[in-house]
Amino acid sequence: MRIDKHLLEQHSEKHLPSHQKKFKALSSILSDEGHDVEAILDRVAAFQVAIPSWALGTGGTRFGRFAGGGEPRSLEEKIEDVGLLHTINQSSGAISLHIPWDVPQDYKAIRQLAASFELKFDAVNSNTFQDQPDQEQSYKSGSLSHTNKSVRDQAIAHNVEVIRHGVELGSKALTVWLSDGTDFPGQQNFRRMFERTLDSLRQVYAELPDDWQVLIEYKPYEPHFYSTVIADWGSSLLFCQKLGKKALGLVDLGHHLPNTNIEQIVSRFLMEGKLGGFHFNDSKYGDDDLTVGSIKPYQLFLIFNELIEGMTSPEVKNPELSWMIDASHNIKDPLEDLLQSVEAIKIAYTQALLIDRKALEKAQEENDATQAQEIIQNAFRTDVRPLLAQARLQASAALNPVSFFREMKIREELIRQRGAKAFATGL
């Protein structure tokens, strides 16, 4: 399904008077505060968030999954859905594939299809957290950390295969998330599990092209509940430091224990030049994978505060970051949910751009906690949505993405084309 640009123009014209009032008022306020509105718009427009191929269908829990129909049944249809999102918001210009769920059969055709939607390929993701029908060895007791060398070799070979797929598509990074861990005390030796994993990762690292990165994700629990090999940011950083300069940490917002200070973790990674990117989502209790910004928008803003501080500081030497959503849409239309998530990410990013850095640094140097709070909350409480809408307007996207999606009855059209029982692959 492709969207006629004329429909986007009609949508914008209908909502333009209201938008112009809001944008004019906000622009006046920001200009009075000393902000360069045009420069902010340029940065907002340039900020792109990758969409994972596995987030285009209705998610679920271990108790069940209730698909909504019209879901993408193939890699080609997943690319088409990301293309839809990018056409609507002009902020989702990349897709991230999960192998073996999304193995391209014809690299050239897949690249051409993606290019027709102005999409690039973000990091490719390996999967050693579940067994595939044709594999010889089981990952029930681990993959890269397994006691059996044959299992480790199989997991290593899979990661190398994923790199090969990524090279053919023009990707530049491999994301590794391991479910390896234990459920009971004494089940395994912690040190030996780490050493086996490090040896396996070193073999994968050796296969990376010179211009590639490997992103090491961490998670404190689930599917195992006593220990996880890469349980926290410290473990991720330790692996990265031992592997080399092409190894970077990946922060998934849901992969933390309750009340963890994620923004401080971000600062630590940046300080060491070892932050690779993000998997954005939100959570109330655990790894809930909810819509970004739906539960903790202030925390998301504080994370971007640290990101902008680090990325603009001459003292910090960190590679360019990768931004991606990783969510599960249990009861919502996945495309609507993704549009909301991209909007929430860009709102937090834009709000953080409004922080008066010099004034904040002065307050920090003077140990003035009250003034520091006033400065950052002034930015957080600014409704920046007219800025995002203006950036979309200038990019010929929809002024209101979710409203446009519903007005055009896009889900209904996808169901008509694909069927009410079409379930996305790989979930």
C-alpha cells in the first residue's frame, strides 16, 4: 500500500489554520527565550527512528496473542508498512531486521523495494533465544555461553550469517541480545559462563567488517529468573571493553529493574565512548514493551537531557548513535502505536534541545538544586508538538499522523488487501 501525496496535502490543508496559530505562538515564545527556531526545526526533521520488522504485528504475552488483521505476512510487506509510517511522519527512515524471521530471498529486490520507500537498513538482529525447526543443537541451556562447544559454534555461525545478510543489505551493525542465564542457584558457574560468552563474542567480532559495530544488549531477567549472563550495563560495558572499539552498549529502556536511574547509565556509557544506541519502549513493572512515553515521559526527557549534553560536549568522544523502537502492541493497532512512539521520542528530544545549557551548568556549579530543577522542568513543560508538526509540514508529511492514519482508514485497507486473519511472521 502506498499513500498518494495529494492525500497528505489535503489533510494538512484541513488542519493548517489551527496548526499555524499554535506554531506562531510557540515560535514567538521560543524566540523571546533566545532559541533559533529554524535551527531546532532542522534538527527535529533530521532525527530518524528505526522501526523493527517484528513490531509491525500485534504483540502479546505468554498467555496469548490476539492479532488485529491486515498484518504483514512477509518481509516485503513489512518493508511496505515501514514505508507507510515514513510517508506519514517522515521520521521512520530505516527498518531493522531480525534473522531468521526476516531472511531476504533476493537481496537486490529487497534493497530496491526499501529504496522506493526511501528506507535504509538499520542494525540486523540475531536470534539465539529460541530454537528453529532445522537447527541441530538446542538453546534450551544457553547459546554463546553453553557448556557444549557444538552449541556455541552453532550460535557463533548464526551471528556470522546475520552479519552476511546485513552486509548484502547495507546495514552497518549487529545487535546481540542473549537470553542465556540460569533459573536456580548453583545451576552454572557465573565466571565460566561469562568467559565462554566472551570467547564466542570474540569469534563473532572477528567477522565484523571494518566499518561495522556490534551492539551488546543487556537484561536483568526473563526468560531466566536467577541470573543472566549480560544482566546489566556494567556487564555490557565489560564485554565491550574486552572486545574492542567496534563493540558498543545498547540500552533497552525496558531492560532495567524498577526505578533504575537509566539517565545516569546513559551518561556513564557516553563518558566511556561506548554508547551504541537505544531500543525505545516504556514500562510500569518490568519489560512491558509499552508505547514509548506512555508511562514515564519525564524519564525519557531526562535521558535525552543526558544524551544531548554528552553528544554536544567536546569532552565526550562517542560514535553516532542508533535509535530504534522495540515494543509489543498487545491491544493497539501496531502502526498507530509506532506513530505514537516516534512522536513521543521526538517530543522528548525536542524538549531537551530547549534546555538552557549555560544556565543549567551555572546552577550545577553553584549547587543550586532549585534553579536546576526550574531550568529543566521549564523545557519539559513546553508543548513542543507544534514544532514537530511544522517539521512534518515542511517535509510533506501529515500534520497529525494518527489522525491521518484513521481518516484514511489505512488499517481497513490493509485488512482488505491482506485479510482479517493475516498474522505477522516472527512474533
